[in-house]
Amino acid sequence: MKPLDILIAIAVAVIWGMGFVIAKAGMAHFSPILLMALRFSLTAACLLCFFRPPPGVLKQLFWISLISAALQYSLTFNGVRGIDASTAALLVQLEVPFGLIMAWVVFGERIRPLQALGILVSFGGVVLIIGEPRLAGELIYAFMVIGGAFTWAVGQIMIKKLGNIGGFRLLTGVALFAAPQLFIASWLFEQEQLEQIATASTSAWAAVIYLGLVMTALGYGLWYRLLGHYSVNQVMPFLLLLPVTSVFGGIFFLGESLTVKIALGGCLAISGVAMITIQRSSFSRQVINDPDKL
């Protein structure tokens, strides 16, 4: 890879990895589901100027958005609200082993021995994390994040069944449907949305802009540029910097701390994901081409 493209790949990992940190900061003012609704509204408004989802798959995109965006982000970020962003970023690594298992169940894709070991290592790491004593009273939040990871995997299977419609067209369609779905979910389960919007500070709106434009629009734009020039296996390892960025971002910007048990569990979870993603399975290619880490 060219030096500039290596820097771009690192930048994408950092941009996406800081998502949990920025979202956690944004939830100091916005409730979790409302924050995601505002994020996808901004993403849709931006991308619709350049891309249009294909009209023939709007029904499928509605259900994909409901599962992989509205439900997933409602679970994940209600979980993030109750635990450290760094811990949530490590738990969400289960997206990849869940995805591989779902691909095996639905499509009969072969799981290679190293991938099977990676699944076991990842789950072992998560067991260590949720066994941390300081999470004893917050397990419901940890399991929300894990539930969000599983829901993401289900959504990726739905996307794979949809076929290749183009990354940005897919993203535009998902954002277009996810925004109203999330606003409805916020109306059902949260309160004082209008007051939150009316009294939001500059820093709160900055979090929305980062999540909607920098993380989603810019991050995906850079990522698809890399995929257009290099093989998946060349750029894939850089995604392992995602949880690392989230952990250090949580420590330095949010004042979070890591215990030995969580750090060890996180290392195991990341190592397990590495064992899985270095394989050249068709599902691995689908996951990398349409990553949705946040």
C-alpha cells in the first residue's frame, strides 16, 4: 500500500473508533435513541444529494433498516449509556463471530478451524469482561451491547441476501428509513425530545455532526476508496485498530479506566476477531465491504 493510503486506512479506523467516545459524550445531553435519529437524519440529508437507493428494493431496505439500524442502535447505545465506552467497544467485537455463525446457519458457509478457534477466543474474552466485578450491577447494559452485536449480524445476513446495490446507495437507503424509525422509537421509549433539541449546546450538536457526517459519510467515503484500490485482506487488518482507538479515547477523553480483567478480555476478543477476519470467506468479504461498526 502507498504511504498515503496507509495513513487513510489508519484515519478510517480512528474516525470509526472514536464513534463510541463521541456518542458517549453526546449522550450527556441527548438520549441514546434520539441521538441516533439525529445522526441518521443528517446522514440521509447529506447522501441524498448524491445517491438514490434503488426503488426496486425499498421494501427490503425498510426491514434491513429496522433490524440493522433502528433496533441495533437502540440496543447498543442504551447499553453504552450504562457502561464505559471502552468496555462497550470491546463487547461489540462479537459482531464478527456472530456474523460468521449466522452465515454458517443461513448460507451453510464453511467455518475453518482457525475461525472456529477465533469464535471461542472472542467469546472467552467477552466472558472475562462481563465477569468483571464492577460490571456486576450493570450487566443489563453489557447484554444490550451484546444484543446489538447479534442484531448487527442478522442485519448483515439480510444485506447479503439483498445483493450488491452499491455501498453508498445502500447506506443512503438505510439512513433514509432508519431516521424516522428511530424517531418513532425515541417517541415511544424516551422523553423530552423537543426540549433536548431546543437546549442542545454546541458540543452536543458537534457530536451529531461527527456521527452523521465525519464518521458515516467521510469514513465510508475513505473506506470505499481504499476498497477500490486494494484487496480486502490488505485493508482489513487496519480495522483491528477500531477497539484500540475506542479504549484509548475513552481513557483520555472520558476519564475511563481499564481493569486487568477487562484489558485481558479485550485482548482475547480482538485476537479472536483477527483469527476470523484473516480468512478469505465470502461472508468476511461482505462484512468488510459493508462495515457498520457504529
